[in-house]
Amino acid sequence: MKIIQEHVSLSEEQPFLISIFEEPDLSYPFHHHKRAYELAVTIGLSGTRMVGDSTEQFLDEDIVLMAPGLPHCWQDHGFQSQEEHKVVVIQFSEKLISSATDSVHHFKGISSALNNAKFGLELVNTSKAKALSIIEQMDGKRSFENYIRVLELLNLFGDEDECRKLCSEGYSLPGFKSEGIRLEKALEFIQGNYSRKLPIDEVAGIIHMSPSAFSHYFKKRTLKSFTSYVMELRLGKAAQLLQFTEMPVTRVGFESGFQNNSHFNTSFKKKYQLTPLKFRKKGHARG
């Protein structure tokens, strides 16, 4: 598991880093990068994406830009497509372009993208295809060609009609400090145990806090209640089981951590606007 504050090696001489994962591990809990922007691309994968106070299902091709300090994670709940799939992560500092370029016409799109990245931006519409074409040309080198490609990608996020804010307007970045190590321990425990009955006092005990104190601590640092966070993971796993297995619906709820089928059906429909069975049929029809 990655720690909550993930260190990224960037400098004035090396202001960006491109990492390409052919066998990605989408099992990180919430984490953030103190000084690095991140552009995350998932191809041929699906699951649950959490960015700030946004929790959504992602499918096939997902391209998101995030500002430093914005907590995020992508979860595939252990299911990966047999088709070709990969993750491309581009991390960069503010030194990628000089602050003096903010007033230059050619960089207005990039400046807009960086200003709005605090909400998390998902690339949509025709720009997604353009971005994927650029990304396919990338390798892991810190070359001039890749530098230009990174700028081209950021410029696409500058068109507000071609991207979507993920976080709510009232969202503000939480202040993760050294105590993130303690939060990491709690999140890692939740990640490994959410598919069973998981009382808050058990998780609180892992980091030697009372349930009440832990509840406030967790909400303040993730902007999600403990119950909501666990529910989102369970529903994400249920969606994956419904899409990629023929497991009976009642069994899907149990395997995802729900103690009774009625609660599972009600919670799933509230999240996805479909019953689990209709969600499965819709997925099969799309496939």
C-alpha cells in the first residue's frame, strides 16, 4: 500500500515524470501528492474512482487531472480485464511552465486547467480521443518530445466544454500532515476488511482512538464519513462482481459486505439508479 502522502521525485531540472504500468495495481487507499500535479489515465480497466468528495464508477478509458493535495484512488476490486489494459501516470510540478507564462495567450488553456485541477477534472467528449492519441506516443523518458506532449494534454483540459469537474464547488483540500501515517493504517485496514462486517470501534482500535474521536478524525481528513467510505467500497465491488461474474445477486451483496439483501438492493439502486439485476443486464447489453 502507498502511504497517504506519496513522495514524487520532481525538481526544476526534472519537472515531470511519466510512468506506464502494463500490469497496474489498483488497490491503493486514498492518497495525495504534496507538491505534484497528477494526470491519471486508465485504459481497459473499470472500477471505482474516488477523487476528493466524488465517488464514481470508471469504465474503459478514464483521464483525470488533479492538483497537489487532492486525495484520490482508483479501485478495481481485484477484477482486471483479459483484454489489453494499462495505467499511465503523469506527474509534474508548477515548474513545468514558468509562472511568467500565465499572461501569455498560448498558455491560457493550461493556466485554466491548472487552476481548476483542485476540483479534479475528467476529460470528456472529443478531447478524450485526442488525448489518447497523444498518450499512445508517450514513453517513460523525460524527453523534449514528451514535454511537448504533456503540454498538449494539459491544453486539452483548458477547454471547459471538454472536461468535467469531479469535486463539488464547496470542496476544499484537506490538510494532511505527518499524522497521515495514522490515517494510512486505518485506510489500509478498511481496504482489507470492508467486505465483511466492520464496526467502527474495530477500526478505531487499530490506531488507538475511541470510536467517537475516530469518526471526527476520519471525516475531517477524508471529507467522507466512515460509513459512507465503506459503503462506496462495497458498492464498487458489487458493481464489479455484477459486471464480470455470473454470481447470483444475493451472493454479490454478501461478498461485498452487505449483511442483508434488502439493504444491498436499496443502497445499490440509490447509488446507480438501477437494481443490481438491471445493472447486470445493462452491462451485458453494452458488452
